[in-house]
Amino acid sequence: MKRIVIIGAGVAGLSAGIYARKNGYDCVILEKNALPGGECTGWDRQGYHVDGCIHWLVGTQEGTAIHALWKETGALDGVAIHHPESFRVVEHEGQRVHFYRDLDRLERSWTELSPEDEPEIASFCTTVRTLQSFEIPCDKPSDLMSPLERIRLLLSMKDAGLVLQKYGKVSLVDYAGRFRHPALREALGSFLPEGYSAAPVFFALAMFSRGHASIPAGGSRALAGRMQKRFEELGGVLETGCAVAGIRREKGRVTGVICGDGRLIEGDWVIAACDARFLYETLLEGRHPDPAFEKRFANPKDYPLASQVQVSLGWKGLPEDLPRSLSFPVEHLSVGTRQVRRIELTHYGYEPGFAPEGQTLLTVSINQYGEDVDHWLERAEDPGAYREEKTRVGQDVIGAIGRRFPDMLDRMILLDVTTPRTYQRWCNAYRGAFMAFLPTLRGKMMEHNGKIRGLDNLFLSGQWLQPPGGLPVALITGRDTVMRICRRDRRAFVR
């Protein structure tokens, strides 16, 4: 039996491990932390459970191809799904814009708010409806497809291609400017960070309004735990607390993985289901550079990486009238190197196990880029200053929420503040990135096959391989990597 050694027990690593076992490979996953999941994780604070990852999970609708993959890996097997009525609600100058799951309701509410924008609203909703038939391709990777299969894939992507052609090079801010009502302009313009094209908004709302993107019960840590269970039931071995320090190479092949304690774990194949920069620069010591990645890492303006600060709060109350995610303007809130002009408050009232009885977990996530990330990495060099800055941001966020909801102010407690440094420390994530390269106007999308130049039996797997990254891409690429290995070993791939 051939052995596959996998570096990292995130969703990509667990997916690869599950399909490796299904296809008859001996398999061991090496994970530096005490728990699997990578960035798909959660943690406990003062009687609350903080979810650190899933806001929406694409693939929650039964009957879709990606849902079948989540089920095969155990991630959604027998799991209840929560379907909030709105993706987000945006407040602007006393008015609210609802991104309802029901598109007819969304269209009616926007038109009632701004009758003069009716033609643009109708066009917006028509585009979203057009994309509701779109599914993330996940049958097999394109490099393993026959010419006929590639043609079928292109035909299935026709509607998505037209939307990308029309809106892919239109900035979201410019698109929002087509609407006359200031609340609609603000709601759309703030949907994604500055620099994004308008296209992702249509795809996100198409997935959501179709019921294809919702929230699995138990959150991120529970999802990773179910995948771990499936992997171990299939006979896989997971070693936690095992950091990987290097990769041993001989004559164009990897002969083993070197653990932090000095052990050598040998294998016929190695899958690096970890951060791309960590693989290329640390484990491979810069000796096997990849031009596609080098181009993007060297150009953060056109290929930015996003990190975030997440402030987690306990609230002694229940969200009777509070939308699941509410964006509202704030003043005097400095995070990183900039002033934040609005925050998005998310509650987890639909997860009673996340808080003591009669209480609710709240989170506020604030995107961080460039100099913001530098700010946190520099602060972390002085542990005292770092802790002080985190506490300051947490208390300022509580104050901002309290100014909007005065009755909540004295009933909130600060549970935790995570920063780009947290992602870097926990997952070796380059500059604290929790997603792959962002789709900007000047950037070009990259689809990578995970092969490492000059090494015949090492593959990169995970969200770095396909835009836009995230958990679905990690799931798919984990399986795809095993498909490539099976092809090389002349085995018929088994799902």
C-alpha cells in the first residue's frame, strides 16, 4: 500500500486524507495544532463558543454537486442548516437596505425605498436570477478533463462568463454609483472592500437566494470535527501537535517530511495542504519557485491579501429584532492604521450552544490590508503593547455598538480579539491571510494544478489554487489532488 503524507489538517488536508483512504492509500496527516480544521475553527471563552470562520458555506443545498462532496467527507452528514432571511442589512442615514434571500422581496423593498432606481434594481435582480443556475465546477480538475469534457464545462459556465465579462472589470464603487438613492449606493458600495470588482456581489447573492449558501449547525469547529471523524473511521492517522519543519528531497523527488521533533515521516506522495508562501519559502527554502505565485506575491497592489481583526463579545440578551448581520456607521474607531467608518455586527442567536442561557455571542470582523497588517505584526513583537492594543480595539468596538444600541452597552463583555498575527501564528498564514488573492480590477485569476516544479511527487493543495479561495475551494482541491495522484499511479479514482 502506497503512503500519502499530508501537511496540515485544514479542510483541504482532511478532504485529501478522506479521498486518499477511499482510494486505498495509507495516509497520515500532520497538524501543528492540537485541533484539526486550520482556519476553519472555533474556541471557547468565558462560557461562550467563538466561531472563527464560517459566515456562509457554499454547498448547503441538497442535490448540488458540491453538497455531495461535503456529504462524502462527513462535513454536512446529518447536519441541520440555518437559513437567515437576509444576507446582511445596511443602515444609512436612518434607512435600512435589506439583502433578502427572497429576491422578489428584495426587489420590492428596494423599489419602495427608491422608485427612481426601479430600472437599475430590476436589472440587478435579473442578473442575480440568471446566476442562480450556476454551480461551482467540481466534477474533476480541468487538467484531467478530456477535450469534450472541457467543452461541456465551458458551455455550463456560459451565464457566469457573461456576468464576468460585463461586470468583472467594473469596480463595485462605480457600479454602486449607478443607483440614485444614497442608501442603495452605500449598501452596494460597502458590500466588499475597496478595489473589488462588482461581479462577486452577483455570485454571492445568487448562491444565497437559491439556498445554496447557508450556515451548518455547530459552526466551524464542529464541521472540521466531523471531517476528522470520517477520516479516522476510514483508517487514516491524524497526528496533532506535530509541526512540520522541512521536506527532504533527493533527485527530484520528496523522500519524507521532517517534523519539528526531528522525526522523518516517509511517503510515496506528499500533499502540502498549507499556506503557499510557507511551502515555497520555508519548507522548500525558496529552491522551487513558481512564476505564477511569485508574480502575485510581488505585486500586492493588484493581488492583495486580506486579513482581519475579529472582536468577539458576550451579550446578556437575545436578538429579538436584530438582523443576523447588521452594518452601521461608526465614528472615532481606529483599527490598524486607519479610521473605520462602519462595522458589521453579527449575532449567533440561532446557536444556543454558543452562549449561556439567555445570552448571545456577537462578533465584529474588520478587514485589514497592507499597512494595517504591518501594524499588528510590529505590535506583536512587544507582547505587552500587543495585548494593550487588542484590548483598546475591543473596548472601542463595544463603545461603538453602545452608541448605536445604548441598552446593550452595559450588557456586553469582551471575550477575545484576533488579529493578522493570530492567523499567522495559528496557521503559518502569510501576512495573516485568511483568503487567497483577492479578485481586483487589474488582477488576473489563477487556476493552478498544485504541481511543484522540479519535484515529481509533491503537490500543493488548498484555497490558494483557485479563485476566490475559501472552504469550498479547499474541499474541492483536496479531492482533486488525490485524483491527480490516482491518475499518476494508474488507479481508477473512487469517490
